[in-house]
Amino acid sequence: MNTQIDKSNLRQVIIDSPQQLGVGLEIAKDIKIESEFKYLVVSGMGGSALPVEILKNHLVENDLEIFNNRTYSIPKKYHQGALHFISSYSGNTEETISCLQEVIQNNLKAIVFTNGGKILEMAKKNNIPIVEIPECIQPRYATGYFVSSMLKVLSNSNLTENQDSAILDIQEYLPAKIASFEEKGHILAKKLVGKTPIIYSTAEYRSVAMILKIKINENAKTPAFWNVYPELNHNEMVGWTLAQGKFHILTFLDKNNPKIEKRMEITSRLLQEKGIETDFIEIEGNDKLTSIFTALAMSDWISYYLSIEYGQDPTPVDMVEKLKNLL
């Protein structure tokens, strides 16, 4: 199906992706660092940083402060009292290598999550615990491995409650939803053709909005943007008064937040008066982590079918590779 465009069969990767959750638990089952930590600092870029956004939304009630470090160095504030996750699927991300060098130089407590490369070599040389992420088509499609293995390490280290059974429940739950999500994603993708997608959500699901935006960028090779309620009602919505282009809004609807739901519905009516259409995507699931992963599954299909509509192979990210070669 779509093999002339989808040359690496990303569709099958999406179908198989729930199985990553159980594998992630297995590869991290013996990894832990037991100490008193106030902070979790995850240094990573691109697809290797996406899991941290999910952790931040999922563990929002946890006492552990989570900082997503997307640059070349670690703020000095986090040199004390922090557990460091060094996250790079390729193991060759220069910003993350720089952070690992800082970890080593300052003897900071750390665990490495990688598939190989220089980071794996550095971790082995310096006796830093390693979670080896299995081979995957692209870092953005290794999210299940990263999230479940990171949660396993945190529970092993007594920084969160054990969540193995919840993770395995999600792995069992998602496959039954694939056909429905694929059909809905295809329908929504057709509505986005020729328009710039705008993704909205509640702050509680900001990770979902951000990740759908990123996957539209990388799969469909087209711009997309995201924001969250209620903040966007205080500034961004005014910008729709003079929209300078063609847009279509996708809003993740959280039925558990009636105040925000009311804002979403009123905002969609106001924007319709400006010629901006909104489609609502109701978030499914009986708990936060399940809801996040079901919304991400829907996001995969939307971005995948938008790539097919545009005749773009969804897997490669040629501009990223070109930039790396020029640096």
C-alpha cells in the first residue's frame, strides 16, 4: 500500500509501534541509580527529545522536576541533585555529545539511552549505565522504546511508582484501535491538503500537540505550528483577525476539562467566522498515559497520510542530513 511513495514501509512501523512498549521495559529492567534526586535532566535533540515531553505531561504530579535540555550544555543549577538521562538514538548528535562530555568532566550521575555511535563508546569507556535502544527507522519512531525504558529506570531507581502493568496494558489496548485511527487519520489528512496545520490542545496534553506538529514537519515536509489552551486565548487567537494564508486547526479535545472544552468550542466558532475551520480529535483512554499514546497513534496516521497526499516519502529527513553535513 503506497509503496511507491512510502519506500521504507513506515505504515508497517506505525502498526507495529505498540510492541516497543514491552521491549522498552525489558531492555531497562536491570538499570538503576539509587540516590536522592530533586531533578531529572534529559539532554537530547529532535526525536530523541520527544519522550521527555511525554514524561513531563505524564509525571506532572511527581515531585521530581523534569528539565528537557535541548542545547550544548547543562545549566549549572542541575550539576547538583540531578539524575541525567543522555538521550540520542544515533549516538552522534553533537549537542548531546557535548552534554555527555560535561557529565563526565563533572562526574554527574547519568544513564545513557542510545542505539550506538560515539555516545555509546563514551558511556562504555566511562562506565556509565546504558539502555541500548533497538534499531528503528527514525528516532521519532522509537518513542515507545524511550518512554517505557525511561519510566522503568525511574521506577527501578525509586523515583516513580512501578508502571509496568499500565505500560503493558497500553501495548495490548492500542492494536485494536489501529484500523479506526488509520481511517480517521486519512480523513483528517485530506482536510489539511493545501493548508498550514495548526495543532491545539490543553496544557496537560502539550506533548501530543508538539509531537503531531513535528511529525507533520518531518513526514509531510510541510510547516505546522502548535499552541495550548487557555494561553492562546490571551494572544494568538487575535492573530486570526488577519490570517495571512490558508490554515486548518486540529484540536485535541479533553473531555475531562470542561472549562477548557467550553473555551475550545467558543474559539472554534469565532475562528469559523474568520474562515478558519477546526476539527476536534477527542482524546480516548481511561488514564493519562493511555490517553497520550492513543492521541499519538492518531497523530502518526494524520502525518503519515498527509505525506502520501503530498507524494512525499515520510521517512527521510533530507534537510536535516544536509545541515549536519554542512556543519
